Amino acid sequence: MGNNIGGSTKKTKVMKINGEILKLKTPITTSEVVKDYPGHVLLESEAVKKFGIRAKPLEAEQELKPSKIYFLVELPLFPKEEITSNKVTRRVKSDVHMNAQDRLECLMLSRRSASDLSISKPSNGAVVQLKMKLPRSVVQKLIEESRDEAEVAEKIMDLCMHNS
């Protein structure tokens, strides 16, 4: 064995999407790396690990640190929306405070209810969309009392007819 004394070259690694690794001598800035790759940005590997797709790209003049790994990724181009004066922002502030599990259950029930109701189309061929709010206990009771999804949809329709 023996001792290893070396003047380690300070390099940083940049990985492309296809798996190719670029080893670059430091000091080097982000703009020097991405100048050959238009539309691409550099992301720190730690930021990607922590934030996933929400990781923020490095600034153009930020220096890359030696012995760190960076990802070179292409940002998708979104079409620029035309700003019109008649465009209305739609924001709703709800007084209902639900945790994530409750929101997920509500979403699953609302999607299932909507899909069940879309099965029973009117005879004249017109599409009818129905939205109604039911307490979770009522929906749970309907599900437990019914044999299948179609029967749940029928009972929800009966509730709708009696309430209107």
C-alpha cells in the first residue's frame, strides 16, 4: 500500500440528461457551461434531491464548486400567453380547512361521482353535468348501502331530484 500524496485537480462534474458526464476545471461559472447548450440550465444535485422538479436553476454568474455534481437540463418552452384586458383571474379563498388526506379523499370521491354520473346519459343525446356537495358521511353511507357504483350513482341522482 502506501501513502498517496497528490495535487488533486479541482474539478466539478456536470451530468447531462443522457448520462454523459462533463468534468470541468474550476473556477468556472454557470454561463460558461451553458453557453454551448441554449435553452439549458444547471441544477445542483443536492437541490434536485431535496426539491425534485421544483429545484431552482443556478444564476448565470454563479461559480461552480469543486467536487460537486450538477445537472444540465433543458427547460421546456411554454407558449407565451397573450395578456388581454378581459382576462379574469379566478381565485377562491375557502374557509374550509382540510388536511392533505381529506382533500385527496374528497377529490377521489368527486371524480368517482362525476364518472358514475356520466354513465347515465339522457335519452336525447345531450350531455348534462351535475355538481353537488354532499357531506362525507352521506356519501359513505350511500357507498356502504349500495352493491355497485351504478347503484351509488342512482341514489345520488335521487338525492339530487329530491333536493331540487
